[in-house]
Amino acid sequence: MIVFDFPTIAVLGVACVAVFFDVRDRRIPNLLTFGAALAAVAYAGVYGGWTGIGTSAAGWLAGAALFFPFFALGGMGAGDVKLLAALGAWLGPGESVWVAMFAAMSGGVLGLLVALARGYLATAVANVWLMLMHWRTQGLGPVPGVTLNDSKSPRLAYAIPIAIGLVCTLWRH
């Protein structure tokens, strides 16, 4: 059962607004992500003192660190990284890990559904093989032709799986 206290309402609101912008514009505004993170740190400071600020900062850092490698490899937008970091600032580092894990699972399922719906599944599987072979021979790094910047593949507004991951995380309590 989800307890609807202020931090829970805040993260659900941030996630909903992020989904709206990501679906509409394919961008999540910095004002939303950084504003939410700053509000989380301020709230944590008021209600938890220095310990609260530390937990909030650690949650932000954990959220950013969990998705940054995918951004660095060209498979995720910076807004998605900042969204998970902002949610982590509200939830703390442990819950950030749960949100990321549930988001990855739901993102995988939704990604497969999008690929199937767009007739792109065979190409997606071939691209995964291409990435694995490129990383094996060239080392870990962005693979030309299959990053967000240079691919013509269907896109998934990843704020949706992040929001699903958030709800699953809140629900597990």
C-alpha cells in the first residue's frame, strides 16, 4: 500500500510532469529535474537536518550514477538521468536503486512492445548484436549508427518506465 505523505506526492507529481513533457517534446525540462532535486534537499534539511540533507544528496548521486553509463554510451537522454537523480533526492539512495531496477525491467518490456509495434524487432536484435561485437573488439563506448543521436529507430519516452519503476518502488512497501 502506498502511503501518500508529502514526499510521495512530490515524486509522483514530478514523474507525471516528466512523462507529459517527455511524451510531448521528447525532453524533460531542467527546471523540473533540478528544481525537484533542490526542493528535495531543502525538504530533507528542514525535516531531517544534516542527516536528511546527506541522505537526499546521496539519493541524487545514486540516481545519477545508476543511469549515467547508459547516457555515456548514447542509449539514454540526459533528462532521464536527471529525472532518476531528482527522484532519488526525494527517496534516498536505496530506493533509487529500486526505481532504476523496476524502470529497467519495464523499459525492456515497453521497448520490445514498441519494436514489435513498429516492425523493428529484427533490427533491434541485430543492433544489440552489433553493439556487443563492437564492444568486444573496440572496447566499451558509443557505437556509431545506434546511439540516440544518429539512429533512426523508434524511440521510447523513458520517463514512462521511470514512472512505472517509481510506482512499483512505492508499492513494494
